[in-house]
Amino acid sequence: MSKTTKDYIRITTHSLSEMKAKGEKIAMLTAYDYTMAGIVDKAGIDVILVGDSASNVVAGHETTLPITLEQMIYHAASVVRGVERALVVVDLPFGTYQADSKEALRSAIRIMKESGAHAVKLEGGSQIQDSIERILQAGIPVMGHLGLTPQSIYKFGTYTVRAKEEVEAEHLIQDAQMLEKAGCFGIVLEKIPAKLADKVAKMVNIPIIGIGAGADVDGQVLVLNDILGMNKEFSPRFLRRYLNLDEEISKAVKSYTIDVKRKDFPNNKEQY
């Protein structure tokens, strides 16, 4: 952990702006429960995203679409109770902000009031500008999300790299500038060409957090379960695994099962 990072007792949206200005990279991970959030927070992470990816990695759905606002609030509240330092950002789930800016504001207010989180994240650009602006006007910090937007998977039909073509790349740049002008404190860029992500990061003054967007942005975000190796099936190019918990947990459970069946657990020292 750098000396600069240690100086932040509590990470805020202002802290992230200072980190970008100083050239200090921002580290961001997902978390969905109290125990893991506490571990991640104590390890020095800057931002914890309570992602709608909980729909996949926690609930086992194929996409992020099924998770509800109530479920996101449950996960967010659990995370917030385990965090002392990191900024906690919560995804607004599919269907809670796309159609109506008033509904978007109500959804954001519920997340902030009922979970204690510090900010919300929305996927999309100009098409949801009204929702973003209404939430910001209420004093709720907003993080944008451009590029591959998983909530739009049925529209795109694939999880391949976005904005490879000039027209889509230009549209993404315009959306990023719009999000900054509207007042967003940061933007996640997912699965876009590294050169484009670098260009966006240099064009705007707010932090750009990449996932599959190269190294020349202001920070990185990954799914905690993925970097811990709890999901062998998901292996995109941008993922680096730091542990193999799938194997380690399996070994532990097998050993426990054997000990119970052999009547080796509990032993005399493990009972009252």
C-alpha cells in the first residue's frame, strides 16, 4: 500500500479525484457480504462495488438481469456493515432506472437510505441522462458505466469487445464527456480497446476505472470471486487469478467429510 493511500482514513469521491490528479492508481473490487467486505477493506482496497454481478456469482443466474432492488439493498447493507475505509458503490439493477427518471431517483434513494452505501452506479450514456441528472440533483454521487454494459446483453447478443468501430468509439467518447459534465464522479469502462480507454482517461478529469480496458486508465476493477479462483468456467483475457480457492475449499470440505465419517472429528479436545 502506498504512503498516499495510507493517508486516506476514509475514501470519498474527492479522494478518488485527488488520486487521479496525483497519478495514483485506484484499486476496486466487488464484494457481496459482510465477511468478505471486511477482509477486502482491511487489505486496503479503495473502492468496493456491490455489483449486480451478484446475480451471477451469488445467485447463479445466467445474466445480471434477474436481481432485484431489494436484493441489491440486502447485499449492499451487508457490505457496508463490514467496511470502515473503502468507498462503497452500488449498482442500480436492471429495470430500476431505464424507463423513468423519477423511478431512478426513488431507487437510488432507497439504496442510500436502506443500505448506508456511499454512491450508485448506472450503465449507459445519453439514453439515461435524465435519470443520472435527477439522481445527482438529489445529492447522490453517481458513477457511470460505458462500453460493455451487461444489463444490455440481450440487445448486443454477445459479451465481445465494444467500441472497436469508429462510430461506436466516438459515441462512447461523447457519452463519457456527457457523464463528466453532468457531475458523475467516475466512470467504469468495460471491455473496450486499450487505446480508446487511454484516450478517454486523458480527455476527462474524473477517474476512469477499467475492466478489460487496458493499463492506461486511472484504476482497475475485477470481481472478487474471479480473482480468488472460485469460478473456473470464467476465464476472460483481462482476468488475473491470485488464488485457486475452488481447489482449496474443495480439499477442506473433503477432509472435513472424511474426518466426520471416520469419527475423527470432533476429538476429545474439541468437545465440552
